[in-house]
Amino acid sequence: MLYTYAYPRPSVTVDIIVTKKENNSEFILLIERKNEPFKNQWALPGGFIDINEEIKTAAYRELKEETSISEIKLQQLHTFGKPGRDPRGRTISVIYIGELSNLDQKVEARDDAKKLNWFNIKDVPDMAFDHKDIILYYLNNKA
């Protein structure tokens, strides 16, 4: 049963950092957004959590929907919730990370991803939302 609350509530999303290592360099998979906000800009794969969905399940679902990736182990990195990070409203995002170990796995843009590209993680383009800050957090906090 859903209840009505007197206080506004934020939306919750997941965003996923997918990396791979090749030739002693680390690369990150980004999507080009098909829809507003930030249409045609690069972003991390991700999206909104369904109302009755576990957060980690949403991360796997969104990743598969946008990139076709299903063979990956994800772990939670951090939560970002600065007001104003999403022009659609108050949004909190739980960030997951995973390294692609099966480089033969099919990776293709689907759903609301216009296209995909691998970028050297130290040289990413301008990005939607606060996703560049999320990548910097990852780089500064990885083991």
C-alpha cells in the first residue's frame, strides 16, 4: 500500500561505472543520451529505480537495458545527492562499479542510449549531470 506524505520525496536512481583494462590503460564505458535532459551528451549508464525494485537489481537492469552488458559483477561505490544535480527534480543516485572481464561480451547501445563509446578514464569528455564528478570520486577512492 502506498501512502501520501506531507513532505516532498526525492527520486532515486542508479548510475554505473563500467571499466575495462587494455594495454596498461583503464577505459570507461559512456552512453550518449538519446533523450532530454542533456540529450546528445555523454553520461554514465543508469536510470530510475522502479518502486518495488532492489537497488542493486536496478543497477543490473539499467546496465543491461542501455548497454547489453549482463556478465559483470557490480559493487556499490558511493551515493550522490547534491541538490540541483538533475534538472528534473531532487534526485539521489547510488553509484555502482564493475570491471568488464569478458572483453568478447556483446556491448551495444539500447533503450535510451543513442550510442556507446569507451574513453580513457583520465580523458573523459564533458558530461551530463554531475557524472564527471562521480568519475573523479571513483579515481580518487579506488583501492
